[in-house]
Amino acid sequence: VTGFPTEGPLLVVSNHLSNIDPFLFGGWAPGALFCITKRELFSNPVSSWVMGGCNCFPVDRGTADRQALRTSLEVLARGGRLLIFLEGTRSATPGMRRAEAGVGFLARRSGAAILPVAIWGTETALGRGRRLPRRVPIRMRYGPVFHLPERAPGERRDDQAVADLIGERIAALLPP
């Protein structure tokens, strides 16, 4: 894919509508990509083995999972590329939920370049409650890679503000 960085450190940040979203990145993004994945997917030994083989590592959602944050920062410090879903979970409806502050923490602490990505159509391909996917048009649009701008005097720059900034970049890529 032209324009997708093959080296890091890079935070690939996307909205999340369906369980097939991570597979799109696995098939589309060139090179190795690491992914933060909800811990529940590691409960079965077979799926845990598959997830580990796909460069996924677990996170306890809804908490400040220090181990997941540490692993994420290590991936980025080694020049890796890390996929994270901005909202922390799938959106129940098209559109976006509020960004999770953890994305802002990783962006601020790592200094990594950020690639915003918008996905749509996957919510009808494999919506909540469906067991098998349908063949439907799926779209992915990625924006230009950017670094966090220098903080202006008096500007709010906490983790949530940074996460919201990244969310605005992703929202601008989505259709109205």
C-alpha cells in the first residue's frame, strides 16, 4: 500500500465497528504490525496461541493496564508499529464513540508518528451478534502520518485531549 509506513515507531489508530477490522489490517498493512487485543480473546489456549502468533498482546479493558501500556511502549521504542482502536471497543452503531485516553498516553509518551485510519462497511459485513460475515463493500481510508504538534503556551495537553485530537483526524476521514 503506497504511503503506509513500513517502519516505525508508528501508532496506527483506527475506529472500530466489527470483529473483522483487525483482520483487514493484517491483510492490508505491509510488514509486521503489533496489536493490543482484549484479554477475553486469550482465554482459550488455541485462540491465545493464534493471537500471540499474530503479534497480539492482551489488555484488560476499562482499567489502566500497566503491563499492556508497558508492552506498547516497548514495541514503539524498538521502532515497531502498533495498531490500536481509538474507542477501546467496537461501536454499537456507525459513527464514533469518544476516544479512550490510553491512545493519548501512548502518543504522548512514545513520540511515535501517528497514522489515522477510518473503516466503514464492516459493521454490515459482520455486525454484532452475527456469526458469519456477508459480502459487502468495505472501505478503509488513511490520512497523512503526523506527529503531535508542539504544545502552545497555555494549551491543554493531557491524554484525553491528545486522544480527542487523534479522533478528530479519524472522524475527518469518515463519510458524513
